[in-house]
Amino acid sequence: MRLSVIVTTYNNPHWLAKVLWGFAAQTVTDFELLVADDGSDAPTAELIERMRAELPYAVRHVWHPKAGFRKCTILNAAIAKAEGAYCFFTDGDCIPRADLLAVHVAAARPGRFGSGGYLKLPMATSEAITREDVLEGRATDARWLRAHGTPWSRRLQRLAWGPTMATVLDRLTPTGATFNGHNAAVWREDLIRVNGFDERLEWGGLDRELGERLENAGVRGYQLRHRALVVHLDHGRGYKRPEAIARNRAIRDEVAAKRLTRTPEGLDRHLGGPA
């Protein structure tokens, strides 16, 4: 199965570099990586070009000019260019554990999407992580993270559990599987079926909204929050706008009330016509 990894970013090349090294350390190697860039300045393109020769996977930079928060638009542009049958999504501030893609690929089933987990790191830990820490697995090791400023938590404990315990916990957890932009995988044909991300949405549940339409279309999520893990580097969130969050909520309420499966403003405009 050919896999397309789609990583979103905006003007944070230092964090993006750590993420790209994280995918260089994956146990699964047959994938392409697309950086979905919502209008970053030149340093991001320069970083990708500089790293391209050193990375063991193909990487493509999908960029559009900055014109406000258009993450959904650049995500759809990346999906349109993706060559894999299965698409994994994450953000340019999330370092993957070395087995992340292997877990998602092993769990993949027709008509389903996988929902992985994450651990938020404090800024001191985020800054302490080096290229070598990522490549050698320390950046996703619970003991190393705790020694470098991350407080103990149940989410930190997940990084210490073996695959057997993690599998049991995923089966027992009462938490429902949602489509999370930092760690989720779905078949490209199912994305086309629901017309991808809704380009009317800004920050605040835009990924969950896609998952809700997938569920309405019969594409059910399954829980990988204990088995498939990323660590989330710290950063500010200056893009949060209350009016946009309220508009997103209204769209999600309509999706739920009408059991909608397709957005009127989505992926088809990047594929050359209605899907």
C-alpha cells in the first residue's frame, strides 16, 4: 500500500525540521511526504530544499500565498497532489514516534479511518530536542522527556506502554475516535467521496468536521490513541478568532443535524471538477 504523509505548516521551520527528521526515523519507509504550507515565508522553502537531499523519502512542498488562515485549502491542494491510496495527516509541530506509520498501516481497513494520540510538550522540552534526539528515539521516550522538563501525566505514560497494553487500552477506552489533524489516517478515495476539508472553516474543529462527515458517509473511526503516538511541540496560537470558531460550530451543527456527507467548498475544486 502506497502511503502519502501530509504535514501542515506555517512559518515555523525550526519545528518543521524536527518533524521531518521524525519521519526519517520511521520503521515504514514506503511513503511520500507532502508539506502543506499555508503561505510561509522563504525560510520554510529553504529548509525543505536543504533537507531534501538528506531525507530517505520523497518530499514535495505544496504552497500557496498567504491570505488569512487557509489551512483547509492547502490541505485539499496536497490531497489532490497525493499519489498514495492511503493518506496520513499531521502537523508541522508533531514529532512522530518511530512506529507511528507502521501502526497506522497495520490497522488500516476499507471504509475506516484511524485516530491516533498525542502528548503536548512544554516549551523547555520542545526547545531541548535536537536532530539526534529525534533520529535516535529520545524525543518520544517517556523517561527522556520527563528528565528534560515534561511533567508526568497519563499521556506521557502512553509512551512507556508496550504494544500489547496499548492495544488493550485502545479497545477498552470509552473515548470515541475522532479525526484529529495532528494524527489521523484515511483512504484517499473516502476523502474524495466527502469532498475533503471544508474550505469555509478556519481554526477550531476543522479536522473534527471532516471526521463527522466521514462518519455520516459510513466511514467509521477506530481508536489508536494509545498505539499511534506523536509528541506536540509547544507554540503560541495567535490565529484563534472567536468569530471563526462560532462560524465553524454553526457549520458542524448543520452537518450533524442534516447528516451531511459533502462540503460545497472542498476538494473538487483542486481535482478539476465535482468528485
